Amino acid sequence: MPTDLAEHADPAADNDAMLTRFIASRDTPCPVCGYNLRSLLGNRCPECGRRLVLAVGTTEPRLAAFIAGLVGLSSGLGFSALLLIYVLFEAMFGRRGFSPSLLEITLLLVGAAVGAGGVAIWVRMRKRLGRVREAAKWGWAGAAWLIGITFPVLFLLTVR
Ligand SMILES: [Zn+2]
């Protein structure tokens, strides 16, 4: 049949056809709004209007190590940046005689920069991280935590 041939020549139309076949006889919730898509014709959720695609998934929690590392780096960034703002604000408008040492300010500045840079690199590395073995993944996540908390810990050891 010419129509069938045309359908298979276009991967997008082919995917839509497979989507229609897949949900024809299955109770399948829309991944966004939960609407039951069973027997739906077409590629948009009738409830929320989102475009639907048929996809291959995995049973492995592939994002856990990535999120763990991201939390470590973000913690370092948040700690250093917030304390830096606080210290600068106090020094300018706050208590008389409040003078943070150059070392303290440097540790906060470096901590914030390392945290921000680390988050940027970590996000770019997400797909590469997905390809390494599970143990190595968690090794990288641990390294991210170590990098994230190094300067906050040094700051806490310095401040009195
Ligand atoms: Zn929906």
C-alpha cells in the first residue's frame, strides 16, 4: 500500500503510528497530567495538550548519582554565597567593629566560585556520567560533594 510505505519513510509519522497502536489497548496515563490516553488517536494529550512520544525507558535509577552530586555542589555554592552576602552586608551597614578577615572573605569567594563552576560543569557532564559504571558514578558524586564542601569547611575551621 502506498500510504503504508509513505508512513514508514517518515520516522516521526512512524512513531506516531506506533504510539497509537501502543495506547490503543492499554490504560496509559499522560506523563504530565495523568489523563488516561487509552484509545487516543493523534499525538497530543486531549486534556493538557502536550505532544506525546513513544519512548524507551530503563529500570535503573539513572539520575540518582547525578542529583546527589548536584546537591553537594549546590550546597557549597549556597553556603558560601549566602554567607558572603551576609558578611559584606554586616561589614557595610551592620555592627560597628565587625571586620571579617581577608582569609574568611577569600574562602567564601573561592567557595562560591568553585560551587558555581562545579554546578555548571556537573550539568554539562550529565550525559557522560550516565555512561560510566554505577560505582564510578557514585565516586564522581562523592568527589562533587568533597569539592562542594571543602571551602565551607575551611571557612568554618577559620571563623571564630
Ligand atoms: Zn496530559
